[in-house]
Amino acid sequence: MMRAIIAGALLTALAMASGCALPGYKSGAIGGGSWYDFGGDDAATYDEELSKQDIDYEPRVVKITPWLIRHQKEEQASRTLGAAQQKVSSASSEVTNYKIGAGDVLQVIVFGHPELTNPAGTTSSEGIQGQLVSADGTIYYPYVGEIKAEGMTLKELRQRLGKGLSEYIREPQVDVRVREYRSQRIYISGDIAKPCTVPFTDVTITVLEALDQCDSLATKEGGGVGVQNIILIRGDESTPLDLNQIYASGRPVPLRPGDRLLIDDSANRIFMVGEFSEQTALPYSTGGMSLSDAIADAGGVALGSADTSAIYVVRGFLDSQPTRDGGMQTVLRPKVYKLDASSVSGLLLANQFELQPRDVVFAAPASFVNLNRALALITPSLDLLFRSYLIYDRFDRRGNN
């Protein structure tokens, strides 16, 4: 009886291994709709008072071919900036004059009258030589008196001082410079080591130049960080900026005093799952990332377990479309790109296929992998059964003897 029980257990374990009815990846490549059958889930709208609506899934499987690569490059070449990005970049042609603010340190030069250049060695409480614009926005200058300098351009202040000095000096030649820009700033925060500020000067500064002056970007996690997505907050308006598109268009985005740059690169990831040496989330490179780059950064495909003819890039986005009853239906339109990397030509295509942020790269397991994994799981149980059988057989023989 004991032998029959053990034999039955062994047969059951082998049957389970052959069926591979174990959790994990399904063996084989995508051959039909069952792999991406997301089911009939319901999605609630943002307003809880609205009724739930079914989500409609429309996945498509597209093979990565030379024609697809060409179509991808043509699409990238024809891509233009969005309306919001065009609006903020169109201001690059505007000439803006710097306006003096509280905290700025000015230097007034009266040519031919050195006694009026930094008169009486004017020094601020912080040891700064020059005319410090006080908190109320005023400066005091000899023979002219108190002047409301805040909000003036350098030219306007120069004319105001020249007019005041003309009562004492014949045709005074006055120049005004800013020794230290302290009143107006560009604020940078978000996905960086720590927030930083960049002074706004009389020279127009662009988004790229402001990022270049932020030391926090170079110290995040002990190395450089590639920034791609930025939200420009100007007053009550927020404008998402894609630096890749801005670089390609050649249209810089000039900044204004008080602008805030919120770096949000949390969404810029490429997810590597399946039969890779390392399953990880890769940061998306600012200059773009090809499929071969992503595979290499994940340590390559696990050749001992992966089906190299079935590497997939899963890409999807949410959309809404009207329904017959006048409502809106949420639609998920995923697109699955399949690459056959078992040949050299496939590797060449992987080097040309451009990934997008939030793409999921999946390396399917070979058909025998699930069987091997199932055997690995049940081997300890088999070993225990065999040991029990040997012990029982040994005692059984002793009893018969």
C-alpha cells in the first residue's frame, strides 16, 4: 500500500510538471489575442458621482521591420512642438530690459567726477560696495536724494540721475550698472537632489542655461542626471516641456523673473521584464534610447532561458471617445511591437527602434523554461518521497527477514 501511495504521488508530480500549471510566465510567444486579453475591467471616472464605464481594449501586435523603422523616423522628423510649447518658445524674439528690484546692488559711475562714483565709499551692511536697493525699493544718491529705483530699467535710472545731477554738474555723463543681481530668481525643484535658485540678470536666460547653472542636477545620486520632462510654472499657468522636442526644434524657451521649473522625470522609465539578466526600470535618456541600448543596460537577454525570437515592446495610452448615449468611454489603445532577435538582422533593427518613456520591454521565456522551473519547484518534494520510500523499503525487508 505504501509503495502504491508513493508511486501515485510521483505520477501526480510529473503530470503537474508536464502541464506547467504553475504561476509565472506563460511559455511561448504571442500567437493570438489570449496573451493580451486584459479582461473586462471597469474604470471609474474622476467624478465619483458618475457611473462606472467599461474600458475598451484594442491591442495590436506589430512586427518590427525595416519599413516600421523608416515610418518611425519619418514620424519623428515631422513632429512639431505643441501649442503650449510654441507659445512659451515664441517669446525668444522679445527683447526684455532688466528691471531693478529690492536687494540689487548698483554701481553709479559719473565720468569726470570720481568723488560721485561710490560716493563716500558707500558700503552696505553686508560689506558690499555700491548702492544697495533697500527693501522699499529706494536708493539714496548725493545731490539727487531718494529715488524709487524698483521697477526702473537701468536706462530710466540713468536718465533720472543725470537729470538730478544736471543742476550741479554741466552735462553729467552717468552710467548705471548692476554689481550683484539679487532681487529676481528662477526657481528649480522637483526630481533633483535639492532645490536651487538661479539669478535672473540683464541677459536673457533660457531653460537649458538655467538647468546648466543648477548644481543639484550634477549631484543627484552621486552622478549626472538626464532631464527630459519639465513643467514651466509661470504665474497661474503650467506648461509641460519636453526637452527632446525643444532640442530638435532649435527653439529655446526664454525664462522670466519668478518662473519655476519643476523637474518631473519620474515617468521617464523603461521597464525591462522577463528573461533579462536584470529586471529593472531604466532611466530614459534625454537624447532618446534604442531597444538595443535598453537590452544592453539590462545586462542582455538571458540566453539560457529566453526565446530570442520573441522580444516585445508594450506601449499603450488612454483615450476617450463618445458613446451612442452621449457619454464618454475610456479606451486603452495598447500597441505591442514584436522583434525577432535570433538573427543578426533582428539585432540591427533593435539598434534602430526608438523606445518611448513608459515602454515595457518583455523577453518571453523559451518553451522548456516553465517545465524546468516546475521541476525545480517539485524536486525537494520528490527527494522527500524517494527518501521515505527507501526508509520504508529498508524496514519492510528487515521485517520480512
